[in-house]
Amino acid sequence: MATETHSDGLADAIGVDMAEHASTPGMPQLDFSTWGNQIFWLVLALIATYLILSRVALPRIGAVLSERQGTITNDIAAAEDLKAKALEAEEAYNKALVDARAEAQRIIADAKADMQADLNAAMAKADEEIAAKTAESEKAIAEIREGALENVEKVAKDTTKEIVAAMGGKADAKTVNAAVASRMKG
């Protein structure tokens, strides 16, 4: 019963026999009798596609590409100009920086020279004041020494008179003065 063909209810309703249906080719593209038609329409479709692409799409694409290339070229040229300007600006900046540093060094040197001159003037004035005060001090010390020597001589004479009197002797002023003067000289 495997060799028997049974018709389906759907096939009976349509009136198509399954055996007849099985003998016809399945895909029309593979039917050799229609290949001439198919090749004609394929060539016609390719020619139409080529004409549409070559007349409409490719010129537009070419225009866009050339516009982009022009924009890129202009942008590259502008970038080169900006790069050259940036290098010039950098050189000007570096030169200005070197000039500013040199000016700063000159100002520092001038300030140091002014401070040194002020310091030298102040030191000279201080030296003069110190010399004047030293001279005054030496004069005062000399006066004090002189006064001290006189006082020492007077105290020595008085002490000598008192010692001689305490020992029971009599000392006249002339002898005491001569003894003290000889001792004071050396």
C-alpha cells in the first residue's frame, strides 16, 4: 500500500491530481524553457540599473566626494596656516619671555646696587657716629683717669699722714707729698 496514491481531500476539492502535480517542475527559475525570457529581463534590469547609477547616483556621489575632498584640502591648508601662526606666536612668546627675564635681572641688579649704595652710606654714617662717640668716650675716660689719679694722690697723701700719725710720728706735708709723688711716678 505504499505504492498506491491516495488523493487528499483538498486535492479532490480543487480537482488536481497529485500525480499530475508532481510531474511539473517546482521552481520557475530552474525551468529551461523560460531561461531565454529570464536572461532578457536580467540584461534589461542590469542595463537600467547601470544607466540610473551612471546618470543619477554616481554623479551625485562624485560631487559629494569632490566637495569633501575640497573641504579636506581647505581644512588642511587652514590648519597649516594656523600651525605657522602658532609657531610664530610661540617664537614671539619665547622672545618676550627672554626679554622679560633680562629686564627682571637688570631691575634686580639695579635694586641690589641701590641697596648696596644705601647700605654703604648708612655704614659710613654709622662709622662716623661710632668714631665721634668713641672720641667722646675716650675723652671722658681720660678725664676720669685724670680725676682718679688726682683723687688717688689726695687719698694717698691723707692716708700716709694718718698712718704716720697713728704710728706716733710727725709728718709734715712737704715730706708726705714728696714720698707720694715719688711712689706715683714709678
